[in-house]
Amino acid sequence: MSVISMKQLLEAGVHFGHQTRRWNPKMAPYIYTERNGIYIIDLQKSVGMVDDAYKAV
């Protein structure tokens, strides 16, 4: 089970990324889509990364 749920991430607004003109190409695998000039982060990948970070700490 995840430490934090996808619903909690959505409610916190974690899925909102940077403006499309200010981005790092290394983030490309984690971008879900672009909407209104802002990148939307893939929360399915984020949940897994949060779990990995939690286990490391």
C-alpha cells in the first residue's frame, strides 16, 4: 500500500508542473500532458517515487 494516495496528491495540486516554456528535458518521462501552457505531471509515476523516497528515509 502507498504511503500517500493519488487522491491526496491530486487534492494537494501536485500534478501541476511548470509552464511549458520553462522545463527541463530530463522531466519528459514524468510529464503526462500539457494543458493551458502548463505541464501536467504523471501522478502514477509520482506515487511510486514517493514510496521509494519514503523507504529510503
